[in-house]
Amino acid sequence: MVSSPDWRPGKRVAIIGGGPGSISSGLALIQRGYDVKIFERQPACEAIGGAVLLSTPVLAILRSYSLNLDNVGSHTVTHFTNKKGLERVKLSFNAEVERRMGIKGWHYGVLRSSIFKKMLDLVPESIIHAGHEFTSYTERDDGIGISFANGHQATADIVIGADGIRSKVSRQAFGEPHLFHTGIRLWLAWCDHIPGIPENYGVVSHDWQHQASFFPMLHDGKPGFEWWVVEPSWDGKPVPDDPQAHLTGILKDWAHPMPRFLEATNFETQVYRWEIFNRPSMKKWSTGRVVCVGDAVHPVSPYAAYGMGMAIEDGYFLAKALDGVDLRDSLAVSAAFEIYEKQRVDYVNHNTEFARFLGKMFHSVPRPFANIRDLIFDYTPILSNFLGKGYLKKAEEETLGLKELQVI
């Protein structure tokens, strides 16, 4: 590890929050010669939650930060099925994306804490300042002043808000976020390896109102599975006293191997529950000397399987747009922020809105309309076409545009 560089005017970047989007932003900006300080309100930067799916462009970005992908995970073929195991869609790989990026497949499962630790290990010493809860910022002629609950003050050239869905930076910059419940609850879990399940095989399955899914993953280099259940919910819906019994009731008639994950999982330490909130899509993620990444401006439904990944991508694209900019020059900073927003806002908004639509389509349709929907998905190519055009096509185009990350 190397020591933190001097805090030089024109190079000073303060990042609020210590999650994946923050660390990605910091690593990408340090590579480009900027002086970075990351302020985290907790005693340490930690990843919250269970497993996560990382897609090819995210892995390529992490590789560009010198993160070794050899033991990150294995590619997964994704199958959409109904609860009885009837296949509706098999998401095929794009051979051209694989060839250019040098990464097999598209989705890789990994425990969130494992991949985040690998990211943190790349951060130079003295960059992260834990125990600093952001309270407010003040734009000045010489930069931007930042205040913290512990009394600490700092001056930077720009501030990056990476402090999550209830971001204080975003709230000051853009006002009330108008968070709303998306109508779904997520139970996210992980377990050790279970014999008898094919390798490189992942399933997203539905009955008329639930989703149950699993993917292979690696945890500290050891094979296992991430699995999850999505159910209809609302703000204030009571939480089951016995989550294991609750999920057992949902999965009891599900096709193999979904019920097997219940017995292989420690419900005290390996299951996480989320009520999923979003905010209305935003067209601007910056104002003045302040810009945001990740959930601070675009929290995403789990139907995108892309929240952590999009935050990592945001940090990379933001640093790329700022490359070579003297941060004392407010006009140059604004121009860089506009480039970042042009590259990211519409693409991310499409993914978040598409994911929100899928959540409503699979969890908010009453019977008998849900039964008609399921018959259509079981026996026609509509779902395959919908996923291909709505998700994969745009993601693959975005990936092929990252020419600097390609190996061929």
C-alpha cells in the first residue's frame, strides 16, 4: 500500500459514503492522478447483504483496477422457468462480447462481502476516513466546504455523493427524493455447495405471485449458491415471526432444487430481508460541484440484478469523464459531469424502470389475469423477446462500447 497523496487544489475529490460505488469512483480517480478522500459514517466500510450477480462490464472494470478475476466466480447460464421447472427462456451468451472482453458468459455470482473486500484491498492507505457522518456542504470560490457530525471540516474541489438510497448529499443537492415502495419484498440468502446441481446453471422461476431463484457463486474461493425469493409486499407489511417457516411454505411445491436451499442455509446469519424502495427517475445527477453515483440517484429493484454493478460502473464512467480536468475550473467540471450524465442517465433509467416494470408484472397482477400471463410465458416466445430487447441488447451494446477495456 502507498500513502495518500497531498491534497492539491485542482485535484481534490471528496467522496461521501463507503460502498461499492464510492470505492469504484475512488479507484478510478486515483488511477487518473486525483487526490481522493472517502468519508464513511460507519466505523468501517462494509458490504451489506448476501450474494450479488456481477455482469461482464462490471468484471472488466474491476479488472482495470487490477482486481484479479481468476477466483471471482464462474459464468452462469440463466434459465427462466415456471415453478414446476418448465423452461421459458434460456439467456444465451453473446460470442462477440465474450471474445472482445475476454470473459466467459455474462453473469457471475459472488458473495457481496467477498468481492467488496477485494475492492477495498486495492484502496491505498489513508484514503478512507471512517466515523465521518456527512451533514452538509457549502460551495465557495475556492471549492466546496464539507461538514461532518463529528465537527470535522474539509475543503474539496468536487464532492461525489455515494451514500446510498437515503443520501444526504443527494437530498441537499436535489431535494426530497420522494422514495416509494415498489410493491415487493426480497429475501436474499446464500449457502454452501449442494451436490447434484449442474455447474454453471442458474434459474429465475415464477409462480403466479412469487419469484424463486438461485445462482452458483464463490465465497472466499469456495463454491456455494446464492438464492432468493421475491414476494408481493407494501410499506408496513408485517414481517413473519419465523422467516424459515414462511419461505418453506412458499417453496414447498417448487421444482427441484429450490426447496433444498432451505435446509442448507443458516437463517440467523445467511438470510437478509429488504423492502424494496425506489425514487422517480432523475435526468440530472449533478449540480455545481456536486455529483452522485449509485443508489444516491438511482436505487434499483432486484429485478435488474444490477444495483451494485451499476454503482461500480457509475464510478468508472465518472472518472473517465473527469480525466485530465483541472477541478478548479467550474466550467470544465460541469462539462465533464454532462458527459458522464449523457453516457449513464438514460441507460441506467431504462434498466431501473424496466426492472420496476418486471416487478409489477410478476407480483402485482391479480388472478385470473396472472394465469393468462403465465400461459403466454409458458407457451410463446414473448418473454424471451421481451428480455432480449429490454435488457440484454442494451447491456451488450453498452459493453461493446467500452473499447478501452477490451482484450481484442
